[in-house]
Amino acid sequence: MIGIRLWQLRQRKNYSLRALAQATGLSHSFICDIEHGRCNPSLKTLQLIAQALGVTPAFFLNNMVDDNERQNGMVFHSVQGDKGGKDRGNTSETNNELAAGY
């Protein structure tokens, strides 16, 4: 997911692999490997890339948990009108019940 977001942003900003490599001090082949999902960047590397592209590292990480949960079938929807009328959506209480097998 990081690689796709990196590629999209790099294209939108009209950066070549070599230009981004020069701006970050990373090799163009390493950036290409990140974009194609062949490797995952460290936080330090992500910070270098984000700074060169004018975003925060969070740009690359936003929605990653949600996307991974969707892929693994772990999407929890809010349940309205449950006992006491409280919303028992994705809360620690609900997660504890799931872990206990309820």
C-alpha cells in the first residue's frame, strides 16, 4: 500500500525515480522496489521520501490499517441499539469480546 501511494504521489508531483532518488539520497532502484512492494521502507526512509515530496509520513500510512483489515475480513461495523442503546462499534470492549470468542 505504501508503494502504490508513493508511485501515485510521485507521478502527481511529476518526479522521476532518479529525481526523487537525488532529492532523498536513496537509490532509484530502492525507490522502485518500494513502489512495487518488493520491500518496505523504514520510518527514517519514509521520512526522507515524505520530506522530498512535501508530505508527512502519515500520508503513506493513512488507511493502511483499514485496508489491511478489509483484506483480512476484519471490518467491524457499528451496532446501533445494542444493550443500553450504546454504540458498540470498534471499541476495546467489543475487541475483547471478539478475542474471547463471543
